[in-house]
Amino acid sequence: MREVLRPVTMVDAVCDAIRERILTGQLDPEEVLYEQATAELYGVARPTAKAAIDRLVNTGLLRRSANKSARVPRLTEEDVHDLYFSRLVIESMAVSHLATQGLQPEKAKKALREFDLAVKEQSAQGIIRSDIAFHYAFVEQLGSPRVLRMYDSIIGEAHLCMAVKQTHHLLGPRVIAKEHRGIYDAVVAGDAQTAQLKLSQHLNRSEQVIRTHFRESGTSTLS
């Protein structure tokens, strides 16, 4: 089947460039992104830079308080707990609904293949992207714009957590791949209870290794 390519706008390109700098540690927690400086860095108009920054704020990959410039978030252990709780609420409902309705998560299947390829190529960025894509696929297939907007609002912080897992080797990608496969297989089999259980175990494991990293490193923040 032929893949449909999504046109890439200048806003998309600037978003992708900033996202990569954040996830690879080129931008530190609390670092400020000024619209004019961002526009000059990428050679784009200031409204383009502003739109890209706004989009990343909406997904949680950047934070901005009232009348302040956007900055890279510094997640606390409490933030991580609330993030994974929020993810479990939304994703658990998603996998249960898809399994019950007999809906086939084709995008999740594609993400599984891309994850395996990224592991083979030892591409940390590929692992993170396909990890996000796998979980996103279940929520997207619900077909609810409102639920997807809620999920979009936390996906940036989820991205940060996944990057920390890979950077500090907190959870091996082959373990993640096996757990993903278990969730997917349960959904395809129409077993909502098992799908929810395996998802819960998967997210809880990720949360715990990140929080343990906080305590052992003595930082108590995601950096």
C-alpha cells in the first residue's frame, strides 16, 4: 500500500528542529526560547518561530507562564507520576475500546516494525519516535478529536521521559518492544482486560525506572 506523505511546512520544520534539540539535550531544562532569536537561528520570520514555539507549548514540550517566554520544562518526580497517571487513564480506555470493538490498530502495527528497525540500527531518536507513535496510534484510532486534544497536551512531556529512559539506559529497548507486542496482541485478540493489564504494567515500569533514576541521581528533577 502506498504511503501518503504529509506536506512539511516551515512551522513543521522549525518544530522538528527545536524538538530534536530538546530531546538530544542541546537545550537544557529551564533554557528560554525567545521568538526573535529562534527566528534568526532558523532563518524564518518571527511569526513562523512563534507558531512553532506555540505548538510545542501546546504539546507540553515547552512551558510558558503568562507574559513570559517559553522555556524547556524541568519535570519533577511528582510531574512524572502525574504524567504517567494521566497517560494510563487515557490509553487504558483506548486499548479497551479498540479491543472490545474489534478495531485493528494498523498504525500501532507499523510503529512496532519501525521500533524494531530503530533497535537494529541503534537509533535512539528512532526508538523514541516509534515508541511515541505506538502509544499515540491507539488514542488516535478512537476517532475522538477531544480525547486526542487531551492526549496531545501531554505528549511532549511523555517525549521527554522517553528520551531520559534511552539517554540513561533505564529500560532496554528490547524489553519495551516485547511489552509493546503484548499490548498489541491483546488488542488484536479482542482481550480488553489483558490489554489494559499489560498497558498498566508497561507504563508503571517506565514510571518507576524514571523515578528511581531521580532518587539515585539525587536530582529529583528530569534533566
